[in-house]
Amino acid sequence: MRVRRLERGADDGYRSPLVQGLKSSEDAERLADELAFAATRLRALDTEPPGLYAEVGAAGDIEERTWLAFLIAYLCPLDAEDPFATISRVRTTWASGLVPELEGAELGPVGAHEPGRGTLEAYRGWAERASSQSAAFAGEPAWTPERRFARVFERLALPGLHRDARYDLLVTLGHLGCYELRAGALAFGGDNEVTVAAKRAFGIGDPLLLERRAAELASVCGIPLEALDLALFNWGGGTRARRGLALDSEPDDDLVEAVRAALAG
């Protein structure tokens, strides 16, 4: 059984059409801060990728870069001085055909690894059926970046590879310039922190309406839609997963103020 501890601020009369489920200005302010932090992380991926993300985004063998991106999403960076310590220690090369030895490995906040699920082997099989990782992620030439994101997300529903890892992998590959991937939706659904937090923030459970309200929130705040993935995860859980950013990293004050202004009741 999975138990969640939800932090809720007191009802102080706060109301906003953007987040109709919130009744507390404290909750709204925390959400604004997490939206700003998540957008800051995406900017870092675009301009100055931290740690192993830089290797994924650098010129080189696309199969090795893609495999490394998969391992990062699958294991998840730690919230520690060296976020990539586990991944650096256990990583293998794609060309070797080997999967990492993960017994006793420390996972990050959204790490997907569960012993015995065979996820790494399933991923290799998935890529090999398409002839390569790059072919699997590229899909059809006629696809738009949004269509490619949605289709590959569906096809990556492998044993043990949960929604959060799949979504973060595609966001990472897109922002690091590996493939033309752009999120057109949040892929809400199922029992995961992002979906639960979205239902709470937007005050509704219907996936289509959740997507619509999420898109409106991102647009008004002036941030990428996919930033809501990490923001909702952090806001719903009450702690900040940094996904590779340094422990002392903070969003720009101007961005925080802009998002807070958008959410002002």
C-alpha cells in the first residue's frame, strides 16, 4: 500500500481560475516556486546541461548518448553533492550489449528500477526491434515533434518503466537536441504523483480537462508545458527533487515573481 502525505495550506480565501482546486495562497505560492524551478531546469538543459546531461547533449555517437539518457531517466539523479554518482558508477556502453549491475544501487527520487522486472533488457529489445535506438525514437519522418513525443511515450510502456521515467526521458532527449521531441501534453493518468497533484491543483479528475488547464497555466506563466511535470511532482510531494541541478540551485528572482504574479488570486 502506498501512502501519501499531502501538505495543505489553510483556506484563506485564495481563488484563481488557473488553479481552481487551490484555496490557500500558501499552496499557490509553493506551486509558483516549483513552476519557476522546473522551468529553470529546462533552461539549464537547453543552455548549460549539468553533469552527465552535457555528455548526452554533446556531439558523438547518438546510440551511446541515447543509452546514457535512458540510464539517467531510469535511475534518476540523486539529490546530493554528486547527483550522477550512481549512474557514473554503474553505466555501461550501448555497444557492449551489457546492462548495468544495479544490486544495491541508490536511486534518485523518481528512479524506476525494481529488481526482477527486466526493464533494461526490455528496453534493449524494444530498440533492437526498430533496428536501433535512434530509429525507435525518430519514428516516422512525417511526425511533428509533438506527435513523435506522444507516440514514443506510448511505445515505451515497458515492464517497470513508469510514467515519470518515460516522460522525463523524452523531455531530456528533446531539450538536449538529440531528437525532435516536444511535449504537447502531460500524459496524465494512473496512480502517480504528477497526476494526483494535478487533480488537486486543478480541482478536477477528467484527463482531458486536466490537460487543458495545464496548458492554460503554462501559457499564462510563460513557461514550457513540460515544466509542469517536475513542478507538480515536487509540489505534490512537498519536497524538491532537483533532477540533476546542484543542491544550491535556485530559479531567477524575476521568473519567480512573474509566475507568482500569474497565480495571484
